[in-house]
Amino acid sequence: MKRTVASTAVALLLACGAADANTFDYLRDFNPREDFDRANFYYGLQVANGDIEDVDGAGNNIGSLIGTLGFFFKWGISLEARLGLGSDQPTSMFRDPVTSYTSGMLRYHYTWNDNLMAYVSAGMGIRLHSDFVDADSTAGIAAAFGLNLFGNKNTAINFEYLYLGGSEASTSAGIGFHHYLGKF
């Protein structure tokens, strides 16, 4: 598992390096005191519909609400954290969710004409699945592929496909928004 995650992170960084040869120099010379700026943050909110595979192979249809907070470094590289809540009943989404997850991801994006952004994210996620009888947790690879369609310079409609691996893998497709506090 650790080798897979490390390989994914290295592949993502190499893809970033192929896009801009200065990426590794920037990461090596990154100074939090000088390069940390409020304008580098972004956040988002998304509603998604997905499936969680049970141990017996049956799928459960789950509606999710996913929040994202990210920090944009440079040249398309971001580090983001996600928190999601899911339920099979809309009335229990906040009161008693069936599943919740958190993940940390490294993201690479590419932008065309300042109005279309495609991105890929990879990292690790932990999901807690509970029902009336018991609760269990699973950790695994988290990966996302998405598009942002910008309406103005900072806010975009977001379309995304998310995969969370582990012993009970889950997938979801969602729509939402991303808001960038500065220039991406």
C-alpha cells in the first residue's frame, strides 16, 4: 500500500515536472514565510452520488456532501484536504451520516484560456462506515479527476469523479463549485 501511494505521488510530481521544468526547483526553494499567502487558498463544496461496496460485494447508493480546502503552490501544484459526509437518507445527512471520510491529496491542474481547468488528485483517505449494528473504518488510496468551468476569474462550477480505495472501495460523481481567493 505504501509503495503504491509513493509511486502515485512520484508519478504526479514527474507529470508536473514535465509540464514545467522549474517545478522541482520551486518545491526545493519553497519558504513558508515568504511564499505563504492568503491568495493561494481555495475552497469548494460539492454534492455527489456514489456507491460503497460492502464486504459481500453488494453496492450501497449514497448521497454525499464534500468540502474541500486547498493551498495552491505554483505551476499547477496544490495540496488539498477533503471532508465528506454521506447517507442513504437525506434527513440523516448531518444528524447520523452512514459514512464519513477525510483525505489529503496532491493535485495537479492545467488551465486553458483562464476559463477551463482540468485536474487530477492523488493521496490517501480514511472512511468510516457505520450502520445500526457496528462501525468500521478503512484506509486506502484516494484519487479524483475533475473539471472546473470558470464563470469569473475566481469561481468555477466543478464536475468530479472520486475514488476511495480500501477494503470497501467507494466511487462518486459530483457537481459543486470551487472558489480561488487569488489567481490560480
